Amino acid sequence: MQHIALEELSSPGCSHCQAFEAFWHSIEKDWPAVTYKNTSVITPEGQALAQKHMIFASPGILLNGELWATGGFDKTKFLARLKELSGE
């Protein structure tokens, strides 16, 4: 199983961000090879990420440093992408 870096670029009070984080925490035990990091867009690191990946809507979801989705997410597509990246 390949290691996967999952990063969420979130903004304070963002309901889509909270929904993604809750979803991730509900499935993370099934994905031990995934490292999750949440970065707030109001931090300098978050601002740099937003600029680098042209993220204009929260959450920005990055998988292995590549932008996967912004402004929302599809659970089925997300799980399919995790399976692809993990080599399952």
C-alpha cells in the first residue's frame, strides 16, 4: 500500500470544510497509509497553498500535493481516488 498525503485547505466557519473533516475522521481508521493535515487559509502557509493551486473555494483538497477538489467533494469519487493512489 502506497503512502498518501491528504491535505485540506479550510477556512473558518466553512460548512463544507467541516463536513469533509467529519467524513475523513469517520473513515480514517480504514486508511492507515494516509497522512491527514488541515491547513487554515488564514495562515501564511494556507495563503501560499491557495495561491500555488489557484484555490478559490473551500475546502481545497489535495492528494499527494495535487489539487483534487475545491468547494465540496464527492465521497464516492474521493474513495475511488484513494484506492487508485494506494494501489488497491
